[in-house]
Amino acid sequence: MKKFLFIFFTSVVCYTSSYAQEGIPVYFDYLADNYYLVYPSMAGIGEGGKIRLTARKQWFSVDEAPSLQTLSVNYRIPESDSGVGIIIFNDANGYHAQTGVKGTYAHH
């Protein structure tokens, strides 16, 4: 029974942690100053908090051209080595679009 629980626990941890660094579909070339948006584990890496708004649209004269809007907020928890953050995003590309919210916690 202990062996089964160990294998089950290990598989759950490996499965859930495999998506830990997966970010939203962003355009890396244009987000050089917003490390938290690209790497959610960067939540609270600096002193205090940061609020960032990103908006990008390609080909203004083309209908349903790719566009991305994000609002990211991350904050270091006082008196600790941890940070929390939230990302709100809207990504549209032709017939495909997704909108969502992601919350993160990081311990440094």
C-alpha cells in the first residue's frame, strides 16, 4: 500500500509541476521589461509590487488580426521570501481567442 501511495503521489506531483512554468501565449520580443508575465515564478522578485498593462495588435488594417492585452500585478509578501501575482489576459488571433485569469505564488 505504501508503494502505491508513493507512486500515486509522485505521479501527481510530476503531472502538476510540469505546467508550473507554462505562461500565456505572449510575444516575447515585446515584453522585455515584464519578466513576471513571461515567467510566472518571478512573482515578488523585486521590492514592493508592480502593476503592468500590455496591449499589442498586429496589422491594424486587417480584420481579426492577432492582438493581445494583459494586466499583470505581482507583489512581494512583506517579511518573507514569497510573492503573489495575478495575470488577466485577452488573446485573439483570427477564429481563435482566449480570455482568462491566472494566479501565482512563488517562494524565493
